[in-house]
Amino acid sequence: MRAPRPPLRRAGGYSLTGTLVALGIAAFATAGAIEGLLRTQLDAQLLVGGNDLALNAAGLQFELERELRNAGSGFAAGSSAMLGCLLRAARDGTQILPSPAALPAPVASVSQSIRLAPVLAFAGAGTGGSDVIAVASGAAGIGDLGMTVQSGGGAAAQVRVDTALGLRPNDLVLLAEDGVGCMLQQVASTFVPTTGQAVAIGGTYAAPTIDGLPIGFFSAGAAPTQLVPLGGAAEARPRLRLLGLGANGILFGYDLLRLDGATTAQPLASNVVELRVRYGADTDADGLVDGWFSPAAAGWTAAELGAGTAAANAQLRRILAVRVAAVLRSERPQAQDVAPAQVDLFADLDATLRVSYAVPAAMRRYRHRLVDFTVPMRNLRYAAS
């Protein structure tokens, strides 16, 4: 007899149904993981972009506030001969102010004849119709009242003053006289600070004649001449700068005195696409800001404020604050449009003072931020009081 056959065993492995179920579960899990990863990357991108924009905004505000807060130090409280005076300066025997040629980009639209004022805004002189800001400040640290030049005390190699105490070798000084203007000169390195009256002139910024005006012409007339220390040529330097927007959203600063020898504007901040200024003025002599004015408005243009007349100087002294509004753009684009069609500047002011920056369609994937701050003009406020 044949032995009975053993029962058949079911083959091992996965069934088709089980395999399909497993693949479906894996697909759902993978899709969820990818979605989470993409969301995490998007959040990280937004965070990094926001941080970059915030840091850039903070850096820009710091740079501009530092310039504006010191505006007028060293000369704002001095005689009327200084405010609005035509500034003459030479470097290594070559005239630099008034500039013999057009100023470099992006401030080429600014006049070659620079008037001395704590702050002046040149409306529409920058790229895209933005404003250019001129800021002047001294750093001598010995007071704002200057020294009186003795009558007939101006000579090619020296100036005689009532007292030379406080001056140091290589100091930059400003000679100012009503009806004549201002001239930058430098104290000679051989000068010895004493109680004497003769101040030797010499150095990089010394010149016997600038723009056809000899140094001896100062103190030769009936009006008194003031000598105002501004600071050193190598340390504790004065600042006379133009700040304006250039191509590709770069904020540039141009040193009108060329203290470092640079003849071109130097970059200060990036991704700045708009820059505007408004003056806060005291119109009733109560020491408070009564209204805001555009640098393009009649009576407030750079040409009118820097005219050097008694009326222009009085108008300059009414400026107690400067409000700056800037629009910044992020460095990295986003996956979709994140910027509005326009950004409104000075939205809380009268309609005639507002500005709208139209964000180009191609730039709306970049985040935009409005930076708006007000800086009190402490030196002008002190001078007015």
C-alpha cells in the first residue's frame, strides 16, 4: 500500500493585497514627511530673510542717526557768518571746494558749491527721485564759540587770534566772516599750543589762496572774522558728508573733505530702495516742533536754506528735528509674492507730505520694510535758545 501524502502547506510571503496596503501607508507617510520638511525649510527661509532685513534696517538707522545727532556740533552756536556760508577748501594744494568738477555718482546732482549747514536735504537729487542728505559736524570738543581773528591778522602762513589756547597741531579750523564766506585751513604741525596769539598755518589742508580768495582777506574788513576749531585731520575728525542712494539699492556716503583721500562715494548700506526727509520746524519760536515741511517746498529747499542771508539763517535755526523714512528690500526672494503694490512713507502726515513707493512687480517676491525715525537737532535747538 502507498503511504498517505502529507497535506499541502500554503506558500510563505506577502499577498498582493497586503503589499498594496503597505505601499499605500508608506506613500502617505512619505508625503507627510516631505510636506513637513518643505514647511520647515520655508519657515527657516522666512526667518532668515526676516532677520537679514531686520539687521539691515537696524544698521541703516544706526548709521543715519549717528550722522544726524551730531549735526552742527562745533559751529551751530557760533556767529551768523558760518551758517549758510560758501565753503572753500583745498587738499594738497588743489581746490576741492567749491568742487571744480561735478561731484561723483550718486550725488552728482548736488551743487558743486557747498553751503555750510548742520543738515540740508536735496530733494529728488538721488537715484529714483530720492533725497540726498548733507550733514556737517565738528569734533574739536572745546566749545562751539570760536576765536576772534585780530584785524589784519590774516597772512599766508599764520592767523593771529585773541588766544590760541585749545588749538593743537594739525587741527582743522574754519575761518568765517560775514560777506566773505568760509575757508578751511589747517594748523601747522610745528605749532606749539601756548597763550600766544599767532597760529601757524600748514599741512595737507592749508593753502594761501582758495577759489581766488587769499587767507589775508579775512579780518581785513570791518566785519569780525571767527576761527572755529573743527577737529583733527587724523583723529577726532569733522564730518562733512553727502548721503544718497545709488544704483542697485546701495546707500553711499561721500566725504566732501576727502579725509581718507577717497574721491568717490563709499557704500554704507545695501538693499535701500527709497530715502526721504522731512524737516520738523518751530514756526512760532516756542521751542517746539509746530509742523513738518518737505525739502522741495518753497522756503525749505537746499538752495534757499543755504543762501547765507539773515532770513535763510533764521529759517535754518527753526529746524528742530529731521524725520527720515527709508524703504528696504530683503536679500532673498520668497516662493510667492509677499510685498504690497506700494509702501506709503509719512502716512500720518498731511497728504502733501506723503510719498508712495511703488514696488515693481518683479520685486514683489522680496520682503519690503519701512524704516521711519525722527532725530532731534540738538545743536540747532541749543543755538536757537
